[in-house]
Amino acid sequence: MARAEIIDGTATARALRARVADATARLAADHGVVPGLAVVLVGDDPASQVYVRSKSRALAEAGMAAFDHRLAAGTTADQLDQLIGSLNRDPRVSGILVQLPVPPPLEVARLQAAIAPDKDVDGFHVANAGRLAQGWPAPVPCTPLGCLILLRQRFGTGLSGMRALVVGRSNIVGRPVAQLLLNADCTVTVAHSRTADLAAECRRADILVAAAGRPGLIRGDWIKPGATVLDVGVNRLAPAGADPGAKPRLVGDVRFDEAVEVAGAITPVPGGIGPMTIACLLVNTLAAAQRRAGLPPMPEAVP
Ligand code: NAD
């Protein structure tokens, strides 16, 4: 059997970011609107600081405004409510993102509920999750949106009737991916940590989306020959060898070396879903600004 096609998320994300930048320039020229994203970071988690920096860079490259709010780890829920309330009212702010995780005792659900649904570019607000579940237009969480864009690029409307398995049921990835696939007329199964026979579920799937956060969980002989595999997992493993300065290795939830011999197409880690996530944050920020201006959102925001 031929080796799988490698789905190049980096190239697709680059092209998507260029389309966002063009549409952003048109929005500014024709309507005087500059999309802006407020990013709220609480505490000093080093990985979160890296993510926030790369988001700010991506916004600037797309011609958007970034409003960074860095708060001390001891910030209270009431103080955050006040900040989010003022961002909800600020006309320069099209979208609001609270970088996760937040330090305890802050509760993610309370913060997400405080963001105005039309500024919820992460798509985590319960109103937007509900809209997605009902098949209504809504801001869609960025990683799931990235998955759908890659699948639409490959199959278009041919997704209809395909058998899809989503491994993972988090609110951030698994559940919204399953909703999107259902809205695209796939026959969807959701597997999770209590699923009885994960290998058997995988073997039935034409589309397999792995989002469990378990390195190498899915073996090559679990994959249906010719299936399309999206590996969302990002797992950091200790570097091989004894070099103390070596960086951790990133691996997905799928055994890539095995899966590539069986699948029809597969996303690598890194270079698959990761770059699509940040491109989709730009899509959602632009779409929020477009909707606010009474204009239709760019088509990619409505998968
Ligand atoms: P999570 O821990 O919130 O959820 C994991 C889900 O996987 C749970 O529903 C759990 O039931 C399921 N699961 C765990 N072990 C399992 C097993 N052995 N068999 C079947 N199901 C199992 O994680 P999350 O936030 O959904 O993220 C999942 C993965 O995706 C992580 O590796 C995360 O780093 C990655 N991620 C990547 C991006 C990206 O941009 N590429 C974005 C978000 C998350």
C-alpha cells in the first residue's frame, strides 16, 4: 500500500492567514474598521507566555490590533469580571480571549461566561456551544475549526455520509469537532477514556480525529486502510540522549511511523493542526469584526 499523503497544515495555515490579511485590509479601507483582539493572561506560566506572544505577532502580521492584559497570579475573579466587562463595552475590541489554563482558584467556566458571546473568539461560551450543537452559525473553537477546514479542503461536500471517529470529548476539542462533523453530515462516534474497545472503533472510521493527549495511543494497525487521520494531540516527551539543553520532543496521539503506512492521509505533529489553530483565531477575530459591522463573515468562519 502507498504511504499516506502528509496533510501540510503549515502551508494551508499560511494561505489562510494571507486571505485573512487581505480581508482585514479591505475591511479597514472600505469600512474604517480594524479588528482587535484582547488577550488576557493571568499568572506567569511560561508556555502561556509563549502562546500569547505568538498570537500577538500573528495579529500584527494580519493587520489587526492586539490589546494585551497581563495580570498577576493573585488576580481575583471579581477583578477579572470587571476587566472583561470593560472589554465587552470597548468598541475597539472585536474579540476577547482568556489564555488557559488560569491559576486556581479562578474558574474557567465563570470567565468564559463573562465574555460577551459576540466577542467570544474561542467559541467556548455556553451560548455559542449551544448554537453549534443546534447547527446554527456561531464562533467555532479554533482547533476544531482548523480540523474542519483541512477536511473540507480534502473532501468538500463529500464529507457527507463518511464515518468519523473523534477520540476525546473535551469542550475545547473533542465535542466541538464531533458537532462540526455531525453538521457536515458525517456519521459520528465519540470515544473517550471509558470507551470499551478503542481499536475496534478506530478500525471502522473513514475519518479519525485523535484528541486524547496520550502520546502514541493510536497504533497503525488500528487504522482503516486509506482513512484520513487528523492528529490533534500535542505531547511533550523528554529529549532522547543526555544533552541537558535539548528541547522536549513533540509527538501526537497517533504512532505516526506506523500510521503513515496504512492511512490515506495524515497530519504530522508538529506542522499539522497546530498552525491551523492560530490561523483560525485570526479568522474568528476578523469574523467578529465583520459581524459587528453588519457584514457577512469570511466563508472559512462558517465551516
Ligand atoms: P483533555 O485532557 O481536556 O481531554 C482529553 C480527552 O481524551 C478526554 O475526553 C478523555 O476522555 C480522552 N482520553 C484520555 N485518554 C484516553 C484514552 N486512553 N482513550 C480514549 N480517550 C481518552 O484534552 P484537550 O484539551 O481536549 O486536548 C487534547 C490534546 O489535544 C492534547 O494533547 C492537547 O495538547 C492537544 N491540543 C492541541 C491543540 C493544537 O492546536 N494542536 C489545541 C488544543 C489541544
